[in-house]
Amino acid sequence: MTATQQTPVPQAPIEKPLAKNRRVRRLTTKDRVVISLMIGIPTLIEAVLVWFPAIGSIILSFAKWNGVGSFGKIEWIGTTNYANVFGIDPNFWPAVRHNLIWLAFLAFIASPAGIFLAVLLDRELPGSKIMQSIFFLPVMFSLALVGVIWQLIFSPDQGLINGVLGTKIDWFGNPNINLWAALIAASWKHIGYIMVLYLAGLKGVDPSLREAAAIDGATSRQTFFRVVFPAMKPINIVIVVITVIEALRAFDIVFIINKGTNGLQLLATMIYTNSGAAARVGYASALAVILLVIALVPIISYLTQAFKEDKR
Amino acid sequence: MTSRASEATGSVAGLQPPASEPVARRREKKAAIPTGSPLTRGSKGGRIGILIFLIIAAALWTIPLLWTFYTSLRPNDYFADHSFFSVGGPYNFQNYVDAWQQAQLPKFFLNSAIITIPAVALTLILASFAAFKLSRVSWRFNVPLLILFTAGNLLPQQVLATPLFQIAKHTPLPASISDSGSFINTYYIVIAVNVAFQLGFCTFVMSNYMKALPIELTEAAQVDGASIWKQYWKIILPLCRPALAALATLEVIFIYNDFFWALLLVQKGDRLPITSGLNNLNGQFATNYNLLSAGALMSAIPVLIVYLVLQRQFVAGLTLGANKG
């Protein structure tokens, strides 16, 4: 399960010219129909339920509509929604701040912790397989379940932490600290996720690199930062992208805690609160567009990385 | 040889597309070099320190789940006149029975099955269709299209939420099929949206996998006059079984764990899948954490089964997606 073993790098250069030269062009009519359906149906589903809604958010962000009645009732109000988001909504800037804190926490604490665990587990100490499984367990849980589980830990009068500390702190209820409590819950899952991805990457690093470094007298810290880490650039980019996207997607845990209010406002929960039953369609769309614009940064950087060799 | 080496080769055999001979041999040789050789292992004292650190960290990691389990075993009445931290008194599984009956757990589980099973099957079938076309039948738009598929899966779900809700609401369905008269509150829309959202990732992974299969396989078949469908069904798909198994495991968990789509598109409590139903459970048992913990743990049973039996497949699926990038 390693990067080099799974990506067909060694074959790629040999294969691509072949594919081009020997491309067989003679397809029967039936083949053409089959192939069109094979690509057409998935593309149609993707277009109707993913791309179109994404574009729909952009269009509707300039509208005022409560979702009732025909599309003729949509009122076009220019950039008023954006002006309201930036200028009036008392939740917006706190939400941006919380998303940024979420991102910073994952990027500077949780993801490095996951990488650190992976590096330690990679040393193959006795029991590392079992410990790896333990760190991995929360990765398979839904974030909603993670939220419920940590509610039992953080509860003011029945929670484990207050019981151990002898305090009565309302970890999830106090708006000054609940974001941090939620981040600890989120990290329980995120650290394991990063750990397993990084571990797979580490196993793909050519061992002779490390041996060479060791022969040259490098300490294990030097070996990691100067040799292994640079060699893992593709995985590092994936980790950065996953971290950013997870931070933007953050929703489930805070929704379980208090539906994203009182110190836990996030862009994603604001969109949900304004869409759906509340039916402030234009306003929710404007928020969605802001989230989309931010999300495009990691998405585009990931795609550039992933499709670098694929220009054909 | 260390267990690492055999495991690494094992996973090669498990997940690598059957490549041509020399390539396979080269890889095996590479994997056979033990990464933890004496040179790179570090000092003995350091190793013991690391081991102690890892053991403490792993112990901490289990606490939330152990605490949830402990809470689920304690009857709520007992704490009326005892501290929540007194360890005496009864331990039993009554909370599980009560939670099962009082919450709509059987219904939630059934809904999860109704949504997850067709959604995973459809996702894999459609993704393998698209991947076959995108990776093995050349076309000018293959790469742009694959980029669009992949990008779709990376979007935050909330970006799509508002228009999706309106699409579902304004697309009529006959009353005999849907009591809302539209796609709102139906399993169809939850399945469809899950399929659409996961399709990008699966297409990306499958097409990378299929690209790695030697081109001669389908060329030879084509020369022999095999139709496109035959090339897909008889040649390529059987070779993709390892990737399909890993993706199926991953997608079962992803879709089972999805919280948002059903929350957005289903407003009737009794149509929710269990993960979204956790939100209802959380409200219903807000004052009884013993029942809540029992219900939450039951909701995790399918996940725990996959964790125990198919963890390797799940990890393989995760890393398949990440490593190409």
C-alpha cells in the first residue's frame, strides 16, 4: 500500500506513446452507442446533481426568492445579498473567524500530529500494528457520531472531563471555549486520517534513501526533514488539500453540538440554516458562493498536482 | 524477512493491476528491502521512549469510546441519587433494549440499508463505465471531463445545498410514488445525490487503475473483433476486482456515514438514515446520556464490523485515492 507501488509510474512513459500510436479508430455503430451511454449517463448525473447546483448557487446568489411558486417569482437584486452578508449579518464574520481557526488548528496541530504518529509508527516497534488500528478507529466513524461521543466526554455534569477535574465547565455550551472543544473532537478523527495516509506514503519512500542518509551520519530527525519529507511532496500536497477541504466542510460535529450557533457559527452551518426550510434561497446561495470561491483554491491546486502528468 | 516486507508485497499482489512481468518483479524486489534496518532504526533508548509515548497516546485514543461504552451500560435511574462517577450499582444492556424501542432505530437502520446498498452499487457501476471510457477509449475531452468529475467530489456539500433542495422540491413526482408530490422526503433523491457526489472520486480512482492495465489487453481483443462492451465486461472489469472491493468498502462507509444529504433533503423523521438520525437521537435523549450512548454505539455496529473484518480494504481504498495525487 505505498505510493510507488500503487501509482503506475514505471509503466506510464512506455504506455502513453503506444496508446497514441496504436489507437484503433474503427468502432462499430453499436460500439459508439455503448460508449456514449457509458460516459453519457454518469456525466448527466454529475452535471444535473453537482455541476448545475454549483452554478445554480452562483446565479441564485443575485436573487431574492423564498423557493415558493414558479421561477418567475424570482426577484433579481444584484449584489444586495453579498452586501448584506458582508455588512449586516452578525454571524458572518464570526463564522469566517471560526472557519479560519478550524483551518489553523487542523493545519498546525492536528495534521502535524497525524504525520508525527505516522513517522513513529513507521519504525515498526512491537505492537505498532495494533496501535495503528486504534488510531484509525475514529476515522471510520461519522463526524456526527464523533460529535455525540464527545458530548458524553464534555458534558457539564455527566462528562468524563469534568468528573476527572472536579469542575463544572460547560465545554460545548460556553461560547468562549466550545470551538476548541469541538476541534479536539474533530482532531480525534482527523489525526488518524492523516496518520493512515502518511503512513502509506512513508512505506513508499525508497528505503535506500534513508540508508544513505544514515550512512552519512544523519540523525533520524535530519533524515526525516531533509530526505524523507521532501521525497513525499505529492503526499504532502494531498495532506494540505485534505486539511483545507475538511476545514471548509466542517459541519456535522457543530451541528450535533448546537446546530452551529453560540460560538460555533461556521460558513457551512450558516448556509444550511438559510437554505432548506428557511428558504432564504438567494442569501444562502451568496454564502455558498463565498465558500465555493475559498474552496476552489485547494481544489485547483490539488487538480493541478493530480493531473500534471496527464496532459494527453 | 520482516513482516513489513511480506505485507508490502501482499498488498502489491492485492491491489496492483496485474502488470507485465518485469515490472512486477522489480517492485517485489524493492519491497523486499527491510525499511527498518539496524542503520535507520535509531538507538534502543529512543525506541523505548517512542514506544511508551505511542502506548500512552493509543490509550488516550480509546478513552472516548470506552467512556461511551461504560455510560451505555449504566442505568440512568441509578444516578438519580448517586454521583455520575460512582462505579457501583448495576451494569447491564437494558439501555440498548430501551434505546432500540424508544428511538426509531430499526426504521433508521432499514433506511440506511435502503439508501446505502443501491447507492454504492450504482456509484461503482457508473464510475466503472465512465472510467473505462475516460481511461481506455481515447477522446479529446477525456482529461477535462475527468478533472470536472474529480472537482465535483472535492466541493463542500453545502455549496450545492440550496439549489439541490430547490431542484428536489420543484421536480414533481406522482403522489402514488411520493407523498410530498416531489423528490423531497424520498429515498430516490438521497440515493441520487449520494451517487452523484461520490461518482467523481470513484471515477478518478477507477480510471487511474484502468490506465495502469496494459493497453495490449484490449487491443488484442479489438483486433479479434470484441465489442466495446465485451472489452469492458470480460477483460477490464474482472481485472479491476481488487480496486472495486476496496472502493466498495470505502463507499459503504462513506455513504452510510453521510450526515448532510439526508438532513437537507428529508424532513420526515421516519425516512432518515441512521447517521442523520443521530441528530434526532441526540435531541430525544438529551437528558439521558445512558440511552444516547447506547443508541450511538448501536448506530456504529455496521462500521465496527467493517473495521474488524475489512479494515485493510478500507485503508486500501483511502490510499488509492490519495496516492495518485
